[in-house]
Amino acid sequence: MKVVILSITPYKEKDAIIDAVNEQGEMTFLAKGILDPKSKNSALNNLLAVADIELNEGNYKHPVLKSASIIENPMKVSNSYDYLVSLMLMAEITKTLVQDEEKERIFNSLMSAVICMKTAESPWPILLAYFAKVFKETGYEFEVNHCVFCGSKQGIVTFSFADGGFICQNCIEPDTEKDLNKEQMLLIRSAFLVPDMAHATFEVSKENAMVILNKFFEFIKDSYGVSLKGAALLTK
């Protein structure tokens, strides 16, 4: 079965408990010897590694890894700090924001995001698009085509996370958040409209990515009640 690795927890000396996601949802298995660099399965010891695995039932709490064939190792010859933290964030939001019954729907997008990000010039478009996909799959479908109140496509002046999308000049209230510029609002729209991760090719500067991601982090804290650990790393 194809899986994407979400977390690796050391168990005993060289073994690890691995949480992963597949087409049926989240799963956990024991990988014996995986923490040994000489292990034939050591490549699984990478966050968001994509692999085809086979498991055996044994005398353990979890199934035991029998064999693994790596489809995509997310590690590159030159791993930038932003790239590595982006991988951490994708794994973290999948594990913490997506419920078990929703993980099967996010699997293909996550696998595609890992593969596409490895060859992309910048991690930002794919990271933003994957956040948008997670929001949609967990019930937050923001309106990015017209005013969320009146439906007008004209005079859009802000994007409100609290109100659920774009707001036009005729519907905005005095206390409505208005701290994104036009370019950043268009980038949010692009992130939510990509049909799949392979089409997340819009250009995003790091400055704009940071502004949007910080808004995403605030929304996640307010709406999901979760403070992402990777957020502090990315905004340093």
C-alpha cells in the first residue's frame, strides 16, 4: 500500500513507531531497525517520505513493517531551511487538523504536494495551496470569487477569515479586518482555486508568503484551537 510518513517516534534502540496516512486514512506501524542508517528501510526515517509498504501482523500492539519501496524521498541534495520547515508544517497540519475520516480525502493531495515541492523553485505556492486544501477538506470553504455577503465581484476591498472570504466596499464594516493588500488577496484566491498541487505554480515572494501564513496560523488557532509548532520555526 502507498503511504506518506507523518511522524517517526523512536521505540527501543533502533526501532520506531511510524504514523502515516494512506488512501484509507491514518495508520500506525512498527518499523524495526529503521533508525539504523544501514537498514534497508532507513529512507523511511524522513518526514513525508512516500513509500509502498507491506506489513505483517505480529505479537506487537501495531503491525510490523515487512518491506518498503521508496516512491519519493523528500530530502534533496541541498535542503533550504524554508523547504524543511514547509515539510514539517505540511505533516503537522495533516496530523493535527485533519480528522481520521478526512485523511483519506487528503492523501492524494499530500502525496502530490511532496512530489511537486521537491522540484519546485520555491516551496511557498505549494505550501499555501496545501493549507487551502486542508481548510476545504475540514469544512472551511472560503469565498474567493465574490463578496461573501452580496455576491458582487466588483469593489473587493478585503479578505476576512472571520467572515469567510472576500468583502466588497459596500458590505465592509468599520471593524472588519483589512490588513492584506491586493496582491496578497489575489494569492489567497490562487491558493484556493488550484485544482491540484501540480497546478500550484503561481509566484509568491517570501514576504507575501509570511504575511498569508501568519494569517493562516491565527485562523487555525482561533478556529481549530491549535497552535502549530512549525509556525514559530518558519517565522524566525
